[in-house]
Amino acid sequence: MEILSAAASLGVGAFLGTLIFIIYRIDRKASEQRFERLCEHHDKKWTAVVQADQKTREENTKALTELNDMLKKMNGKH
């Protein structure tokens, strides 16, 4: 409030400029908080996708290894 009273003593232009700046900062801070929440949400989402992909890759690798072993045995190689 001291800033507003100091700006008011400088004139209408300074007062309005200070008021607009304060409103801008409040809005900017709220926007940054929304952006941070959105990033956290996307991080959690991507983590789940990566973990599912890793699990699928491990399962596919295991299946291919077993298939390869079976084919070697069927062909007479040990």
C-alpha cells in the first residue's frame, strides 16, 4: 500500500502505471502456478507411459529370447 500512496503523490499517470503493474504481477504469478501444475500433470503422465513401454519391451525381449532358444533346439543346435 505504501507503493500506491507514493505513486499517487507523483500523479495520475504514475498511479495508474503502478496499479497496472501490480495487477500484471498478480496475473503473471497465477499463470506461472497454473503452468507448473500443468507440467507436473504431464510429467506424471509421461512417467506412466515410459514405465508401460519399458515393461512391454522387457516382455517382448523375453519372448524373443525364448523363441530363439526354441528354434535353436528345433534345428539341433545347443
